[in-house]
Amino acid sequence: MRKNGRWKEKILAAGLALAMAAGLGACGSASGSASSGSSVTGTSGAAVSGSTDAAAVQTGDDIVNIAFTDTVGTVNPLNMDVTFINYYATSMMFLPLVSFNNKYEPDYLLAESITTDDNQTFKVKLKDNAAWSDGEPVTSDDVIYTILKFTCPAVANPNFDFTPFKGFNDDGTSPEGATEIEGIHKTDDKNLEFICKEHMSLNTFLNNVATWVCILPKHAIEDIPDDQLLTDSWFSHPDVVDGPYFLDDYDPAHYVSYHANENYFEGAPKIPKINFRIMQGSEILAGLKSGEIDMVHPSSSIPIEDREAVENLEGFTTKYTDNIINEMTLFNTSKEYLSDPKVRQAIIYAIDRDTIVKQLLNGQGEVTDGFICSGSPFYNEGKTKLSYDPEKAKQLLEEAGWDSSQTLQYYVSSSDSTAVKAAQLVQQYLQNVGVKIEINTVDFATLMTIGGTDEEDFFSVQYTITPNDYWADIKNLIDVQDFSWSGGYYNEKVDADLAKTQETTDDTELKNLYNEIEEQVIEDAPMFPMYFQSNLGVVSDRLKNVTPSFYGAFDNIQEWSV
């Protein structure tokens, strides 16, 4: 499943791949994560543009150019990270079992259905018509092969963890040379079962395993040795795919170029050629005006100052996403002076987050506490709110015996211009209640290595979690007693309730559990959302059957037309 354990490995890998908030998860997402699922996002400053390669700048009536502002770490499914751009770039060629749509419901791609009777055994039925481009059927053997290679010691993708399933080693790898494993059982060519060691909710299975593992053709690549799977040239120009498009070429900082799979089992795509254009957010407005860009995926970062102009462009339709991108702010609770929840709550009370949303996001965001956004089916309108109250902040600091002579180290990503501006306001608000902070703006990769270490006292990062499943991210953000972004914060009630979310099959009980967890998190305040924001998606009016949604935008790409 998508990993949210071994955080040092995961976050370093995500940071380097992104130079970029998954959502499970968008955040990434910290959103480029990624994801259904969470994802971590570094914003547009990390992308490099200006390539003169023809594949990067082609335009024409039968070509569609889609803008992204995150770099592509890889197009090899075995090496993919938890960023949205990586997920979309890979799944154009190799489909996962399911995807999630803009209603946060599963769209079944390779799978016909996924069910469980006991939250331990998951029955997967593949679509009867699911087939590879060479006519061979997609089978259970392909699914098992992909996961065994994904987890073999020579690959051991650090962003994913299969330890919950029987037969996998304690580090999440499969036994060396394994061709079968106890935790994934083939029933027949189109049916298989995943068998867990402990309980796992269907939502968690769908969001982590079924969505993020892109299936490979065993018959086409089974002769590649394990130690060459990450370097073999086949993955740069695969000649067998089950997705709607073949890869033509890619430059991780500039573009990914595709041509249509005429044998796509869901129907040949109507658009012959698709290009993902990697560009800086500040270049998007000009690209739309010139006709160079036909669509902007909302995981991309259009600068706030350009959004009104983009919305007013003729010939384009714009759409804001739900407020699902969390400017997540985490305290290092391992620091003695931040170990008292009163101090952490005081910092939250001291910040006028509503003003930040109005001034810096032009109102395209919301302030809510905890970790559940208003678009989630688990959202509780009656949740506790730590609203702006500087007098309350001063009272709590006094009760905690706060030493106003010390200076807290606050980190934000230098590529997130909104977060940098917000940090200036945060500094002023905290100074007003007697808390001094030093703002540290660092590149995204550096931020990912600093979180949870002695270098920082608190930091903010864009983080997107799919709003219908919070287990994996919350489990490892605030329920780890050693290393975590919250400095090892741990609460026994939170831990117990998180376990219950994996056991229940009742939606009402699940919502109640998440609400109880969230209330405890608000009370203990190991983290808080500076704000939730929405991103802007754009699509040219020349494109038909296209919705620029955060999730599921490409699920019907074979139906797109110009």
C-alpha cells in the first residue's frame, strides 16, 4: 500500500522527486501528492521551463497540451512516488485497479469490483474486457507480478508498504525471487484476493493499494532481471500498455509526450496526441493566451495574482476545486517549550487565519480546525474552532509559563509564495501576544528533510489527503512515538480510535470515529491547518467532455474530443 511509514525515506524521496501537496495522500501531494491518496506539494518554483524540443511545444488541432507545475520524477511505475504528476503521467500508460473521481468515489478502471466481508480479505474482480495493447488479456498474474516486483529487494519502492499483507517481510519487501505470496491469492485469471494480517477498511485499501499501483504486463517484461527493473530502456518506451496512451518521449523538467493507444479496451482515444507541459506557474497565463496550453490541471499552482485574469480569458472555462489543499502546520512537540498543548493552542488562537484567507487567497479558501475539510463526508460542522482570539492566546501562554525571550524557528517553502507571505503575517500576529519567531524560507526538498528534526519548531507545507480516507496519513503524522512531522506526538485514544476505523464497516460509525479523533487533535494541537485552499483548473472551450477536476480528470480521457 502507499507508504506513510518510514517517514524519513518517504519524505526525502517525495521531496527530491517533486522538488514540489497526495492526499492518500495532497496533497501529495505535502498536493502534486499526489492523490487519490495524499500528496505533498512543492509549488511552481521547482519546475523548469523553456525547452525548445518539438515534443514540448507542439500545437495543432489534434494535439492537446496540459499544463502542470511539478516535475515528473519517473515514468516507471515501479519507481513512482506519491505525487499527482507522477501518478497521472504513469497511469496514462498503465492503469491502476481504480481511480477516484471529483465526488471522491471510486472509478473502476482495471477492476470490475473490489469487495470485502471482513476488512481482512479483499476480493478483486478484473474487467473481462481489460486487455493489453497487443491483445493479451490483463490477468491476475499481471497484478501479482507487478506487486512482487514493486516490493522485491532490488526495487523496494520506499514510498509504499505492503507489510499489512500476509507473506511480506517486516520492511515491506517480498521474499527475494518470489513468484507467489500468501497475501495475494489468484483465484482465476480475472479474480484474486488480497489477505491482510490485521483489519483494513475498504476505503484504505481502495485509496492506497488499488489506486496507486499501476499494473504492468508480465508477459512483456518478465525476462528483465530484478536488478535491471529500474534502469531497463523498456520503461522509457514501453511497447505494451493497457492505458489509453503510449509514451513517446519525456523530459522530467519540461514535458511528457504521448500518442493514442488505438487498441485501448475502453475505446480508442479521439485525441491522437497528448502532451503534459511542465512549466512555472507564472508562465501559465501567457501560455493560455497564446493557445500553447489547452488545459491546466488543478494540482498545478496558478499564482493568486494571475487567477482573476485567467478567469476572465475568453475561450476557456475555469473551475475551482473544493478546499482540499491543507496548508498543514505541524509543531515539533518533542521540544520541551512546545510540549504543553496550551502553548500550541495559544499560537493558533493568536493567528487571524480568516484575514490571511481574505488577503492572500482572495477568499478562495476556508479556515477550519483539525484535519478534515468541509468537502469530506466526515466533516463535522459542530467541531471545536480555535478562532482568532489574541486575549485567549495571552491567557494560555501565561498559564503555561511561556518564556517570551525565546525565538521559535518557523519554516516554509520558498517556492510557495502564498505561504511565504502568510508567514510574515503570522510573525506579526505572534509578536502581538509575546511569541517571537524567525522565518526560514527554504527550498522544498530541504523543507522535507527538516520536518520533525531539531532544526525546526514548527513548519507549514501544502498537504492533500483524499477526503474519504484519513487513516494512513493521520496514523503517521500524529500517531508515531518516534520520528514524525509532529515530533513524535502520540495519544492512546487517537491510536485506539484509528484502529477502530479499520475494523468498522458502518459509515456512521466511521464518521463518528474520525470526528472523535479530530476533536482530540484539536485539543492537543500537534498540528493545525493554517488554511484550506482551492486550486484553479482551466480547460479550453475547444475541448469536449473534459472536466478540470483535482481527482479523476483523466478517467474518461478516451471520450475527450476537439
